[in-house]
Amino acid sequence: MESHREGYVGRIPIRNIWLLMLYASDIYRVLEHGKYSVEENPDDIPDLIAELLVHTVEKRLIRNLSAGYRMTDAVQSRVRGRINFIQTESHLLLERGKIACRYEELTIDTPRNRYVRSALQHLSRVVKAAHLRKKCTSLSARLFSAGVTGQQPERADISTETFGRNDAADLIMVSLARLAFDLALPTEVSGKNALNSPEREEQWIRRLFERSVGGFFMHGLDYREWNVQCGKKLSWQISQKTESIDSIMPCMKTDIYLENKVTKYQTIIDTKFTDIVCSGWYRDETLKSGYLYQIYAYLRTQENKEDAASLCSTGILLHPAIDRRYDEAIVLDGHCIRFLTVNLAGNALEIRKDILKCVEAPS
């Protein structure tokens, strides 16, 4: 990665990082069927997320926030829950008509509500629109006044939250809050935030690129026409094996698997956050042979004579690029293998067009 410039992460504009984050999130599914066209206004994504979060929180306040139980220790004038005998005796509470108790208390000061309040505070410092900054600040204050007063929980704590059928609205609210925190990261890469190590930054963007492409297909393609699976495990077509081979046999898993439900045509996509070409022995640029062997193995091991589509499936190696485009293809043993790039320095509409090439015929 290169040294930082204002408004960039390496050589990638922050607005494109925001777009990738949106593609990687569950919120993109909601937007695609709504009135928003994020590709036309990628600079407004933080404002869009703020607008959606504000709207969702306002609806939750009207219906009352979800409550949860927390363990509380307090001195009471009557028994509530379990008695803390040690504290009661050591402080001579009985002589004053008091008793120390430990009990569960219903409260709205839950981790998810605290997480949302903190996200509103974050967004109030990120969004451009003055009215949205004011709304975010105001709603954060309302939550605090309502009793959501605790510290912001760790992201790991939020990731363990479970959502049932009755709190689907909370799931949307928390997903928006999580995305709000993610949007703040690229603006802080060159500042005091922890994401300033080149190695960490590249690993983070590498993972984001993979998730964003998967999320784009998962939520951007019509589910009635496409079957989309991210992180699909592929089976080795093994006819014979030794007794202990399973303990050391490597797992084969591709990033994205697409199947057209109408034509039954199958596509295996593997994202690679590296340059699509490297220097070779006898020429300046060459495709990376290891990647070609990998996608070839994916395609051939999934062949099944009883499944005609598997005999002519397509494999795609999808790489990011900066101001360059590749769209090349070969046919090898009946399988089309494509080498595509997504120009992350282009505008949002170009990025969308580059990704959609994966479901189009080779040019």
C-alpha cells in the first residue's frame, strides 16, 4: 500500500471503500429494493446510513426500545432475588432494616441499545448534512435520557447477540450501527486509530474486497433467478483413499458460487487481492500460474457426468486494479476460465459494471 493521501486508503478513494462496505453489509439488500441508488452518489453513503439509522431509531422509540435483563447488586428494604449474606452481615444491614440482594432487573440499557447510541454519536461527526448531524446528536441524547447510559460495548460482544423473529427491527438497527462504525474507519486510517499498520490495512481491505463481491451477488442478483453461495465448500472427487488421509487432506473452498436457476449454468469465482499479473522469466507481465492451477482444480474436481452443467462451468479469477482493466478468457478442457479486474479507482458505476461482468458472457 502506498502512503496515505487525504481522502484515500492507499490509492483507493474512501468513497469506494464505503461502497465496498455497503456491498458487504446486509443493509445493501434493503437499499436495492428501495429508493436509493448508492452507485450514483457514493460520497453520500455516510449520510444515507445516518438517515436510515435515524429513521429506524425513531420508529423503535415510538414502539419502545427492546429491554433485557441485567444482574444487579443493591441494598433493599425487602428481599428481592438472592440474599448476599456476607455483605448483609458485614455491614450490619439488618440492624437498619436493610438487606443486600442480587437480582435480575429489566432494563433498556442493553448492549445493543448502547451500541446504537454510540453509533449515532460517531455518525454525528462523519455526516455532511447539518440536519442529520443534529438528528444524530438529538437521538443519542434521547436514548441517554431514556436510560441507555452505559459504555459502548465491544464489537465482539455485539457479534454474539442473537435476534429472534420478534426483534427483527433491532437486527436492522444494529446492522446499521455496525456499518456506521465501519464507515468511520477509513477516515481515521491516517490518524490516531489502530488501523494504521500497512500490513493490517492490506489484510483488512483484502477481506473487505472478498466480502463486498460476495455481498453484491448475494443481495444484488434476483434470488428467483440466481443461487448464490459464499464460502462454498467443494468436495474432492476421491475414488479411493487411505485410512488416515482425512485428517491431513486440505479443505477446498471457493469464495463465491453462482448458479443460474433457469439455465443451470454454474460459475465459480475466486477473489484475489493482488495484481492480476506479475513479472515472468521471459516477459514483463504474466498471469500467476498458481492461481490458474487453483481455479482449474476447482472446476475439474466438481465435474459430474450426471450433471451436464458441471462439465462446462466457468471459473473466474477476480482481482482489484487501479486504473487498469483486464477481461481475458480461455477455454480449457471444456471450461471457460476468465481473468477479470475491478477498477477500485474508478467511479461507483464503473465498479458495479466491472463486478457484473462476472455474470455476463466474455467480451
